Amino acid sequence: MRAGVAAIVVLLAAGSVAEAQRGRRGAAGGTPTARASGIQGVTVTFQGALKKLTKKEVLIESDENQLMTVRCSGKTKYFDKDNKEIKSSDIDLDTVVSVEAKEDVDSKLTAIDVKIVAPHDKSLGK
């Protein structure tokens, strides 16, 4: 009886060791567990007319009529044309804004800053 119990314990232990070794080989030499993504830490800036602004996203339209949706988070900051921090609700639709964004862990863009762009002074060209 003791020999049977000892044999079962040895078999169970051997199975655990074999499983642990298989797991290590798979992690070291197999497919990577993390998804490959773009260059980390790089930010991009988009500029256009504000079409939609919610707690979760900002939608802008470029001069070329291209629509761009960027996620917003609790860390997204909003600035007026004098670079003073404001609430998102202070920005009117169709205001020209600049959106600085970075790639999130799921390869989608998340806004870091949304800034009102100062209109160009038309008298400068005269």
C-alpha cells in the first residue's frame, strides 16, 4: 500500500516538473507574450477644427477634410491659446485645436494635451 502511494506521489511530482520545464521553454524560445507595437515614447501632433469632445474622445477635422479620433483619459490636459490650463467644456466646437497624442498599450492614440490654436493675425501679411 505504501509503495502504491509513493509511486503516485512520484508520478505527480514528475508531471509537475515536466510541466514547469515545458512552460520555461515556451516562454524563452517560443512566441513573445507581449504584442509588438510602434516606437514607444513618441508623440504625434494633429491640428484641426474640433468636431466632438467628450470625456472619452476628441474628434477633429483637418484642413483636408480628414477626420481624426483620439482617445482622452483622466490625464489629458486642456489649454487655451495663452497656454493656461482650462476645462474641456471651455472649448467650443469648430475651434481650431492642436492635439498632442501618444500610442497607448493597445496601439490606439491617447491625447496628452488639447490646445486652442491662436488664430493667425491677418495684418501680418500686409
